[in-house]
Amino acid sequence: MLALPQRLERVERPAAAATATAQARAVVIAEGPAWQAFQLLHWAFVVIPLTAGADKFFNVLAPWHEYLAPAVSDMLGLSAQRIMYTVGIVEILAGLLVAFAPRLGGWLVALWLWAIVANLMLMPGFVDIALRDAALSLGALALARLAVQYQDAVEPPRKRP
């Protein structure tokens, strides 16, 4: 039978070495294809919710109340237009959250899109739009994940002529 040691000794790293390693990983340079993908997703998920949210008040892009399942307005006891005003406010706030905190905003937009998908699946004839919004939610999730790395990225040093 193999005997186990009676006492385990804890090996500690010097604090200076651990701090230097953490600081070296903290600096992320804002360049390369992944950075460009982050920027595309970041600003797309700012502009699109802001635009769609504002349009809930004007109905220029679409008759938004037609995209609300009657069961939802019946359940809430509110008119479709009143619900769309609330949806517009939520979408504007989501766009602003993505602008300033994409790591959190990406998750919120993905959840919001899943709620839209669930609403659209309650109505016949809207499966294509539901699938599009499900795909958009994947982009929002990709944004949230890329933001973990790039939200606090710094510009690369400029080359002197």
C-alpha cells in the first residue's frame, strides 16, 4: 500500500512574478481580424437596436404592431401599439448598453432576440423572420464573447514616418 504524505506543503509564487504576468495579459492591442470583427459587431448592434427602437414610434421601416402575436397583447391586456412603444424604449436602451458595455449588452440583445423569436413562432407565416432573428442572436453572442477580450483594447502604437 502506498502511503500518503502527512503534510502537503504549499508552494507559492513570488507576488511580483504573478503581478507582472497579470499585467502583461491585461494589455490587448486593437488590431487584426478578430478586432475588426468585434468592431463590426459592436457598432452593428448599437445602430440596429437604436434604429429599430426609434422606429417603433414612427413605423417608417415596418408596421411593427403586425409582428406582435395577439396572444402577447391579450396576455398583457395592452394594445399592440402601446407594447411596441415599450419595445422601442427597451431596444434603444439595449443599443446604448451595447455602445458602452458590449460584454453585457451582447448577452442582453441575444436574450431580447430570443424573446422576439418566441413571439414570432406564436404566429403563422413568420418563421423566416424568426430564423433571421435567431441568427442575429448568434452575432450578439459572438459580440459578447469578443468583448471579453477587446472591450478594453488599446490602440496600437503609431509608426513614425
